[in-house]
Amino acid sequence: MGRGLLWRLLGFVPAGAATVMLLATPVPDILISRDGRHVGITMPSENGSQLVSLRGTRSDYARENLMELASVKSDPIPMADWPSAHCTSEFCAMTLTRDGRDWELLMARNNMRVEERALAAACERADIVVAVRWLPRSCQPRWLKADGKFLEQSGGLAIVLGEQSIVRVSDYQGQHGWWRAEPD
């Protein structure tokens, strides 16, 4: 066996390691766009996974990004049409069960103001609250408040509930050659 062949065969080592890492990466349970307008939730189905989206979009770009990040091929199902979701004109609420735990989600469908006490009570019952606009301090969910203020700093989010992990776009901003930090 020549040296050239040996080096070529050694090239399979990093390729194999990358494949293992790719297969071990969990598919996010919840995807939130940087502005909070688009929320995608992966739901198990007999064909793999389905994507339930907070709102329909005319943008192929937003829909295709959510589908790619969620590793689904079929079109998203609007949350208002999902059997276990409860939607009003202002909010959608649903319960996700992951790894034996129920997660209560509350997601704003628009940027209309809601009476603060009612909002605070709803936030208190939720684990995760997502909204386009800034939410008052009285909105205190049990785990995450992804409102306009939070998302402005974090960018989009990918959430894996079983691991209770959140990946923020801002975690990787400085890792691109074209990105420049804001001057102090």
C-alpha cells in the first residue's frame, strides 16, 4: 500500500467524525425567528416529523428556512389548525410533551397590546412565551420570555426541550469574517 493511498484513506476519519456529529445533533423542538414573527414547532408523526407554524407566510424564504432547520419536507401546518393548539386573535397556546415533561407555550400572533393583568396571569402559567413586541416586566414565564427586547439581542433561537438548551444566533456572530462588532 502506497503513501498516497494511506493519506486518502485517512481522509475518511474526519469525514466519518463529521457524519457522527451530524447524526448526533438533535432536531430543535422550537424554532423562533429573530423578530419573533415566525415560530416553528416540530411534532412527531408517522412519517417522521411535521412542522407546526405560528402563522402562515407568503415568504418562501421564511417557510423554507423553518422547514430546513426542522428537517421536514412537508409544508408547515398552521398552528390555528393544529388540534391541540388553542388560538385567539391575540395568542396561541399549546402544550408540548418532550421526554415525559409537559411544556406550556404561549405565542403572540400579533403586536396588539393586551390587558397587563391578564397577560401576567397567562405568562405565569406558561414555560415559554414568544412575542414580536416588548412584554412588560409583569410577564414572568417559568423558563423563557422571548419577546422583542430579548430577540433583538439574541437573534433567532433553536430550542431543544429535552436538553433544556437554547442556541442563539448571537452566540455565533463573531465567527464570520464579514461580521464586525459594534464600536464601543
